[in-house]
Amino acid sequence: MSDDLLSPDEINALLAGGGDLGDVSEVSDADAEQLAKVSDTFANSENSVINMLAGKNVTTNTGAPEILTQDEFSGKFSEIPFLFSSTFGGMDDMPLALVVDQRGALTLADFMMGGTGASVPEPNDMYWGAAQEGLSQIVGSAFTSLAAMLAGRRLMPENTTSAVGEDGWRAFSLEPADEKIWASPVSVTIEGLQPFNIWTCLTLDNALTIAGYMRDALEGKKPQPQSSGPVNNNPMGGGGRNVGPAVDVRPAAFQPLGGGGAGGAPSPIDLIADIPVRVTVELGKARKSVSEILALNTGAVIELDKMAGEPVDILVNGKLIAHGEVVVIDENFGVRITDIVANGAKAS
């Protein structure tokens, strides 16, 4: 029976009248103390990054962490959330998941795109990509703070993906539905807007491992060298929908900035510089009835509303940004910009 010795926590629970060993917490007081620091670190990073993007007062309140199976955690959501996944580069590539209300993810995306958050934008791949970039900045900031608590261990977000969940989603798709996870909620309130939640999730085993590393750092023990192999830990359990092409993301502390804001801080433009947009050149428009469209056949000519030689319109994601003239480059068509449109008028 030597392998079945009771832990100090189990002994304390029995002395306190707990009786049933199944009621004993799976996280010791010492581990809970360290994991509370992890919760606070992510809450602080969410506050600072969202405050910078929104330019408004932001309040973050950390709720009580829970230990749940993946199925139990998924059951807490009445609507399918937005899932963000990363791994701890520099710490055995442990998986991390941030689970966000879709409304919260789109609000964050709107700030990333220079909006005010006053209205939730219609979801599309561009906005989901912007949400992924914003959450990546939060994770990068949190990893930088955690590194200081881990005796300077170098941490980098790697294998970053995001998805809109679907039926049967799990925070960690490579783990079974009954896998226990540590989930820490943070309520984010932006001045004038409805609050939303961001959950920081780790598998329970990895949460306890991180807590152990943090205790070792407090005791002055040096971190052991960590392996860093490729990990595919897309959070889309049950077949979530991929969000467009992957965005090249880096933590805020290490991201090279192009200009930035005051004091070298990243501006919203810096944060979304790598997000792809669709550029369309519009030669002209025409209005036809349904019967006229049905009567079209090979060789038919549609007269447009522009005269020959007039500038063509250049649109980015459907918004007019410039005028230009059509040119031929080798065997391809191109467009030479002749003037820029600003707020619906030509820029001076």
C-alpha cells in the first residue's frame, strides 16, 4: 500500500471532515497560488492590449478558475465561441487555448481595423483574421510577463491558429472529451460597450507543470532545456471552420514595428499590417433588368457607365480608395494609380 499514501492535502481534507477523497481538490494550495498569477497575467495583458487598441477605459475582472472536462466546459456556452490556439514555444510546446464570445472577438477585430466598437461587424475571414492577430498580441504580452516569473525562460507563441467552433467543439481537439482542463475566465468591460468573456485554458496536467516551474523559479532552481518540436493543436474539435489563411503573428514584445505610436508603442496599423485584403479594379457598372440578363448570349456587348479613357476605380474590400489607368505589364493587365480618394473625396 506504500504507493497509495495520502497526500498532505488529502490528510487535511479528512481531518476537516471531508470524508470522501473524491472531494479533494486536484490542485494544491501551492499550485493554486501560482495559477492565480497566470490568471492575473492574462487579465493584465488583455487590459493593456485592448486599452491600447480601443483608446477607452478597460476593466478586466478575473473569475474563479474551474477544473472541468472538455465536454463540461463546452456545455457552459449557449453560443459557439471563437477559438484561439497557440503553444508555449520554449516550454515543451504545451498547448494553450483562449475561448472568446464571438461578439467579443468581433469587437476586438473592429478595434484592430480602426473601428470604435460601437457596432459588431458582420463576421468574415478578414475580421476573424484581425481577431486572431489581436489575441496573438495578448498572448505575446502574457508570455513576456510569464517569462519573468520563470527565471527568464524564453517563451514565444507558436503554432498559432484560430477557428469558429462548430457542434462538438473542444478547447483542445487532440485531447479526449473527458480530458480535464484548467479554465480561467476574465470578464472584459470596455467603456460604453457590453462586457464579454475571455477564457484562458490549459490541460490540467500542463497547468500543474507550469505551476511547478513557477515554484522552482521562486526557489531559485534553473529551468531545464526544453524541446521545441512542431505541434499541430488546432482547437477545432468536432470540425470547426478554419478562419482564412494563417496570419503571421508574433508576440508584442518581439514584433518589429513600422513606425509605431508615441514612445515606440505599436499603433493599430502596425498590428494589422500583415492581414491580407482584396484589391479590385472596377472598369464600370451597368444596370439591367432580369429579362435583359436572361437574353444575353455569346458576343453580346454590355455598355458601361464610363467613357473610354476615363479612370477606373480601385477598391479595397469593396471600399473605393483610388482611381487609376489600365496598363499592360508583359502579358498581364495592371493599373497605375492616378489619384487617391480620402473620405469620398480626392486627397490633396
